[in-house]
Amino acid sequence: MEKLFISRDSLKKLLDRLARNLNLVAPVKDPEGIIMFGPVADAGQVLLEYQNSTLPPKSFFFPQTERLFKFSYGQEGMALEDMCGSDKRVLFGVHPCDLKSILSLDPVFAGAYKDPYYINKRENSAIIGLACSNPSPGCFCATFGFGPDDGEGSDIMLTPSGKGFDADVLTDKGQEIVASYKDLFEKAGDSPRIAGETRLTVKKLDLTGIKELLDGNFELEYWNQVFEKCLGCGICTYVCPTCHCFDIYDSSKGGCDGERYRSWDSCMFTHFTMMAGGHNPRPSKKERVRNRFMHKLKYHIDRYGLAGCVGCGRCVKSCPVNIDIRRIISDLGEVSRNGQL
Amino acid sequence: MGNCKCDNPYLPYPATIKEVIDETVDVKSFQMVFDDPEVMESFKQQPGQVAQISIFGVGEATISITSSPTRKGILEFSVKKVGQLTAALHDLGPGSRVGVRGPYGNHFPYEIMKGRDLLFVGGGIGLAPLRSLIDFVLAGENRKEFGKVEIIYGARSVDDLCFKYDILDNWPKYDNTDVYVTIDRADMAWQGHVGFVPSYLEEVKPSPLNKYAITCGPPIMIKFVLQALNKMGFQDGQIITTLEMKMKCGIGKCGRCNIGSKFVCLDGPVFTLSQLKELPPEF
């Protein structure tokens, strides 16, 4: 790993050049004041210090709606046109929680059946991470064993230091970017990294005993206290950086031609598991709410060895009835210690 | 866009419906052939696996493959008309173009069944996945690898019995093969047994000795069949069933067919009762 430094001025130049030469995606504030990752033409728009974006950058690998292929009947029979593919892209300014969430999604889309849409975009993207210097009150990334300056998952990790940013070059892709814009980087100095202190301000919840509790107890009286106020709106899954459920459907204006799409779906919706014959294995909010938290705190770990939650706090902020995964974690900890709340 | 040259598991292979058999008033069997003979040759399913059937413009659904892999050159799916895709499929006839991708999921563990007796217990359209294994076991040289075959099958009425040609004609002709058929309600046109499948199973009372029991049917039937088998002395490891869950991708990505940490599309649909008892009771 190479440790470099980039001044604020040089970073601006880097972003300008990346915007010109490649597709640059970075956190920007829209006119309504909402922070989102989006394509950037002017480096001046890019936020170098922000609290987590409303939606995670997940959609640049796994879009909310994605065309899978086109179909048409011709003289030769049925013809399919594969829409898989992507342009080269640099994702700039990704916070450590979102970096970790991408690492949590990777094994879902890999495995015995590789998902070419996701993998192609991952391969064609470089990620420049940015230490989080102002975590929001809802953040609890430290719970999952990392902090606001952890660069794992990025190709280059930037951390505020002195009059600019320390730049840790972590992968070959990162090295390529540095090599193309060598004039902008210098050797790292010895100014202390500012994010070292923010690490201490992030909430760290105790996960001790929770996985074991959930491993042994599918039925927990506790879920009855959680699910009733859920409205089933699905916003938690919509803003979640690790949620990966999707629906597949066709669009056709009649006739023989059309397209197949996939779109984000939500385990909080009744129809998610409702079978055509009418049987629904998760018929009520109780089963659905339990499934979501079991997925985040147990199933994803069982399947991939990775936490299904990265402590970004987005679901905490968005839930209209204040269902708070931080509260659920501390309550489950209490149940595991005392057998009850 | 469209510049990716990788294998894409979401792309169905174009196929054509060759023949449609009316099984019951709401069940039809569709025999399909891939348009590309090389695909037909390389599509190697195992008994109990599923596939995704596409009707372009309508969508896709997961359907078990009812034909045995010993039957070459054709795939057969028996489909009950229950939802949008299955209703659209029922409107199609010979010559209609569809798409098929797969095969997906695990299969009936016929490897460990060799040398054993087999008891099949099916209800309604639940016979469709079992049929892929029954025909596999009965086919040609395979037959002598397995012991006695008993098939207990039931439906609501005579009209609801699927695969009548197999249960009444073909299968009983095989050596060492007994077929027991029942219907739920008495019918003037029916001389055979009347009663629910689980109670008929207890009447027939097959011995659990050196035997695997394989069952599929409506959830309520499966529940009582499993209880009956346990009561008759079948151990959990001797009892095998195949589960239905809503699926979209079929390849473990779309997230909806999970039971606990398992995806039915990848880790199932076939489970022994001992495996099922390890899972949350959510099916």
C-alpha cells in the first residue's frame, strides 16, 4: 500500500479531470438540499464533508430499475438482446459504511451463478473512499468492527489531514488512477489524520450474545413488541445499503416485442412471498419484520460470513414510526442476558 | 450498454411448446423443446429440479420439471392454473414460443436411495415433481437398482387426478410396483378408494424398513403425511419432501424464497425431514 497526500486544490483538479475523462459519480446536494450520489460534471459541486447520503451508492451497481434484456419475435424465431454492460466509472467520496455494504453485497451477486449486471459494473468502477469526519447522530458503524476512517472496499481511501487528505492507495485500480494523475499527488506528510478522533464519537453497540440468541430462538416473545407499529411501508429496505431483494417483470406494449426488467423489491410487502395459489409463508407483519432483522443480524452472517448491517443509520432516520435497529440490538442483548426485557 | 460478453444466467433459452395434455380441468402438461438442438442436448436436469418458464411479455415462473431425465429430447412441465403466468401458459398451444432457463435447485437424492424400497405419497398437482423421480426409477436399467416401489396418490375428485395414464395404466404394469389411488369425496364414477391421502397412507401401512418416503402435495396434506410417516416408524432422515416458495431469479439473488438462512432455489427444493426440522417453521 502506498501512502500519498493530496492537497485540497489538487483534489479539486483531480475531480475536474476525472469528471472530464471518465464518468464521475460523487455526493452532491440537490436544490432541495437532499444529499445524493449522482453524476458530476463540475467538481465544485462535490461534497468533501457530508453526513450520509439519503440513498446509498448501491444503485450504481444494482440500479433501482434495470433493463435485463430485450426480446422480439422475428423470422428467425425468438431473439433476445442482452443489455448487460456498463461504462467505466469512478465513484468518489464513499463513506466506510457504504464501502462495507458493497463488500456485503458482493457475495450475493457472485457465487455459483454470477450476476453479470452487478459484476460488470463493479469491475468497471473504481471507488475513492472518503473518511467520514462528521458522523450523524444515527450512525453506529463502530458496532460492526470498523470506524469512520476504515478504507476497506475502496481503491483509494482519503482521510482529512493537515491542509488536504492522506490518500492510501489500496488496489491496482487505485494505483492506475494515481499513475494517470501523478502530478496531483505528493508523499504523505506526518500531519495527524483528523478522522482518528471522529472514530471515538461513533456509537458502538454490544452485539454479544445476539447471534447466539437468534440461532437458538426463531420464536421470541420480543418480536411481538416490535412489529405492531410497523406500517409495512418498506422505506427501511429502500434506503438500506445491503438490501438486495428484487422483482423481475416484463414490459411489453402488446405484440411481440418487449423488455425484461428487475426492480428493487421489499421483504416488508405482503406480496413479496405470496404464492400464486394464495399461500403466504410470511403472512403478517410479525413474520416480515422478524425476517428483516433476522436477515441483518443472522441470516446474512450464516450465509456469507458478513454482517447484514453496516450501521449507516439510514433506516433509523427514515422509519416513520421509529423502529430503530439500534434499539432492537440493545433489546436483544438484554433478552440474551436476562431471558427477557 | 450491452457490451458485456459474459454468461448471463438471466437469459432464457427460446423454446417451443410441442404438445399440450389436458390433465384436469385446471392442470395441463406442456412438452417443450429448445429451439437450439445444442441447448436441448446440454440441458441436463436431475429428478426434482426446477426451471424458470418465460412467456415473453407476461413474465416468468418457477415450475418443477415433471419429466424424467431419462426421457431425452423433451422437457415436460405440469402446471396448475393459479396465477398470471400459469393462466397465460394455459392459453398457449403447440407451436407457441416460450423461454426456459435452468435447471435449478438440488435434486432427489436417488444416489442414496439405490438398493432401497421407495414410497411415494402425492396429492393433486404435487405428483408432478415426484413423477420425475418415479419415471427415473422405473426407466430401463435403472429399475433394478431400486427395490419395491409404492405410490399412494390422491386428489379431490376423479376429475382432479393428474397423470391418469401413469397412475392407472403405465406404472402398475412395472414389476414390484404398487399404485394406490384415492379421492377425497365419493363419486358414482369411481370404484376405488375414497378418503384423504394421509389416512389412506395409514390404511395401506407400508413398512418403514429399508425404505425412503418421498412426498409432495398441498401444505396441509404434507403436514399430516409427515406426521403419519413418523407414527408408522419412518425416521426423519428417511422422509424426503420438496418445497414450494415464491421465486423470481431462481439463482439465490432476489431474496424471497429464504427459509431462515437457506434459499429454497439453491439449497432446496428437496429437503429431508431432518433438514426441515433444523429450519425455522416458516413454510
